[in-house]
Amino acid sequence: MSSRSASALKGRITFRRLHPDDKNGCKAAIRLWQRCGLADDRTIAAKDLQDCLSSGHGCVVLASPVESLVVSGTVMVGYDRDGTGWVHYLAVAPSRQQQGIGAALLTMAEDILRAAGLSECRVMAHSPAIGGFYLAQGYDAAPVTNDQSDPPARRIYVKRLIP
């Protein structure tokens, strides 16, 4: 995590890796994704989570206030068969937004991908506001193709991790 993100949150937020046997953590992550509008279907979200945790090339990080185990932020990070790094389910509880938690989680995800030797990170934003967050974090909007099947509000953003 960048020193700026870490110092802003020091003593207020803890970060931990979610383990597959942490059923309460898994449930809390999925509830947060639903509250933030990232997961309409709990079953699909649970499958995404388990696929990531069992894949061997992904992880989920949870953010919680120091004084509790309430999950106030998550990020799922990993890479696909083509070796492309991806961030999914970056979510921060509405009451905790604008405090640097999302930026800190994204920085952690990028560091994880760098440590895995990946040179690029991709994310999909589902709204212009979320896209603006990624632009502010140094991402570039990927070109939109004519055959793109996703709704127009969805856009992929890309960041080079290794110069």
C-alpha cells in the first residue's frame, strides 16, 4: 500500500486476507457487495468468491475498523488464464466512503499483482462515477469495441503496473 494511503488509515482500519474457511467473512463480503450494488444474485456472488479463493491465483482482502470485525471494504484480485490481472468487487460501505479505504484496497490489489509478476491491472466500472474513481487512481479507459456485448455503462479501465 502506498505510504500516503497507509498513513491516512493507520490506527483506524485493519486489512486481512479472507480464507475459504472463514464463513462469516465470506457472508459479510457478499452482503457488502449486495449493499453496494455489485451483486444482485447472492448465489453467483458466492460462486465468484469460492472460485477466486480456490483458484490458486486470486485472493480477497477485507477492510475493517480497528475496533470491530465489521467488514467495511473488500477487494477481489487475481489473474485470468491469459495472465491478465483483474480487480473485482472493490466495495466500500456507504458510511465509510470518501475515507481512502477504496484507494488503499486498490493499491493493495495492484501490489499483489506486481508481486505475481503481472504488468497490467484491469477493472470494470459499472458507472461513470466509478470510472472517475479509477481515472483518479491512474487508470486509463480502454478503447470501446463495436462488438462489446456489455451495456454501455460498463467500461474497462487499465493501468500499467510495471513501467
